[in-house]
Amino acid sequence: MVSGRPLRGALCLTAGLAAWHIGPAATWLPGVRAALPALGGAGDPRHVALTFDDGPDPRSARDFLRTLERLDVHATFFLLGSRLHRHPGIGRALMEHGHELAVHGWEHERPWLPRLRRDIRDVARAVETVHRVGGRRPLWYRPPYGILTGGRWEAARRSGLRPVLWTAWGRDWTPWARPDTVLAELGASLRGGGTVLLHDSDRMSAEGSWRAALGALPDLVAACRAAGLTVGPLAEHGRAGPSLRPPSPGRGDAARPVQLRGPAPR
């Protein structure tokens, strides 16, 4: 028979480990991200950061490169290390076109159980791969599904990465996504100083869904520019360098809304 004191101790230890592991995942919630502006991706209110997750993908990379070049826009690409290892040429092409490479992990996995050593190892492998392919160490980390855990926090810290989530997304991963639904979703929350989350691959999404994000880009960029906002990578999103420290509000610094048209998604 197990006595009460050791059992209570074991339960407290288990509860503490669970809280350490999953507690930070609350940052996935918009209200929590709003209270942590740097983590949420808030930056210069005259700028919008454009970011893409889940690549590189040889089926879609050329289309995104061409469209972004035509729009004269650079972006931050959160890449999976395992895919970049298989397709280093795409990573080099992104760098050659002036885009920024960031870390999305090694594989796109859900963090159901604590796995500190594996998190540290996988993020470090992804950092090394981005550095080797791109020629410079990445600055940013966005975990798969945007779920930060204690292990992922620690892995990012040890690798010298700054976790960044998003302020607006397009729900472009769904099977019913279209360019107009992506714009409608973004328009609900996008303001100057925001970070846009889109996907340049459908490896973790509905087949062909990347075309919805691609098709929304021209109108998204045009709307931001019409609002007097610049569009670019996270490295250009903060006045004090890449710290993403939100500027102090002042005259002319109010976050400007971006008027995006499109029917509400079904």
C-alpha cells in the first residue's frame, strides 16, 4: 500500500510537470497574445510583417517567389528543418530573392507529452540546417500549430531564437479556403504593426489550399499600401532592430486598420 504523503508528492510533481509543459500553450489564444505583444508579433505600427509556415515545398515555392517578386515584397518563411534538408535549393532561392529564413521546428508534430531533450535536439537541428543553407543564423521560432510548451520555450532559448506567433491569420489551410475568404479572415484583425500568418505549403493542410494564400497576396499587399503601411519580413518589423519591441504610442503611431474585402468564410 502506498502511503498518503508519497502519493501526494507524486501527484504534485506530475501536476507541476504538466503545468510546465502545457501552460505556455495558452499563448495560442488571441487574448493572451495581445497581452504579450512581442510574442504575438506586434511591431512598428507603420509596418505589417508577412510570414509563411510549413515550407519549403517544391510544388508551390516557385509560384510564391514569382508573386512576391512581382509585388516587390519580402517575407519571413518559417521552415521545417526536415524539409529544408531535403530541398536546400528552395531555401537558397528564398535567400537570393531577399527573404528571411526562420525556424518552424524539425517536423510538424503536436506536443502532447513533455519531451525536453527531443525538443532541444530538434530545434537545434533545424537551426543548424537553416544556418548551413542560408548562410546566417535564424532569429525567429514559431512552433508547429503555434503551440508553445515548456520544452519548446527552452529549446528556443538554448538555440538563441525569439518565439513569434501572429496577430492575424487567413485560415488558408482549410479545404474551403479561397483568396476572398483569406482576405475576409485577415480583415477581421489586421492592423498596422501586425504579423500575418499564411502558409506556402499544403503538406499539413487541405490539398491545394496554398493557392488560396497565393491568390490573396496581391490584394493584401495593395490594401496595406493603401493604408500607408509597408509590408516586409520580421527583421524590418521593429524600430529597435529585430527585437520586436513595440514602439511607444505617439502622434501618427496609431495602428491603422487594413480594409480587406471579401465574404465571410463558410
